[in-house]
Amino acid sequence: MRALDAAPAAEAAPLIRRILTEDPDRQMARAAVVRHLDGRAAKLAGTDDQTWHTWTAPLREAIGDDPFLTLRLQEWTLVHQATATPSWSPSTLSAASDWLQRRLTETPGVSAPVLAFLAEHGRTKRVRAASRRPPRTEPDGS
């Protein structure tokens, strides 16, 4: 994990690929990659689309066909869209995982229409309640 934290952005994707293919402990490798992905995505959510794409394109290739990592990256892309662009769909949010719906309620900058939708249609009571709270204005560092 320290190697990922210390790697320059341009070297992260090749390092992730190496971790996922060479680490004999598959679960630990995935955990390290998820932690890195979550931390970096939280910092980049809400940036412009070019910055987001510059980060996600090589990452998408690096994680290959790992279903969990692919899903997590897709979910973070939805968080990005809900904070940086007006492009989100009610059907996508309705089908979103519990993790993604909770993340949207915790992420500064998520649009009011997204939160209003989740307040009414969120999958869990926790998501519906959190969507009604006043929006956060500062990142939580996660």
C-alpha cells in the first residue's frame, strides 16, 4: 500500500496491474487496490471530466476483468457524475448499491436533485435520512 501511496499518478496504473497479477495473496492485493482507488477517487470526485478520464482510463485497463474493482470504479464514476456533471439518471440511482447510495449522501458537492431523489427513493432508511440532512461542504478525507 505504501508503494501505491508514494507512486506518482502516472505510475499508479502499472503498479496496480503488477500488484494484482504478482501478489500471491489475491485478497490483500485487491484490498490495497480498493483502498487506493477509494482514496484517490474521493479526492478527484467533482473534478472536470478530463481529469477524471485521465485517471480512470489507465486504471480501468490496470484492473482488468476483476468484477469487484470494475464495479467500484463504475460506482465512483457515478459519484463523480453526481458532483461534477448534471448527467445522472433516476434508474441508475435506483439500481445503485447500498454502498454507492450511502457514499452519495456523504460526498460534498452532490447535487440537490440527486439528494432529493435519494431522500425519496433511497434503498434504505439510513440513505433516505442522510439525504435529508444539510449538505456537507468539506471533504471527509476518506
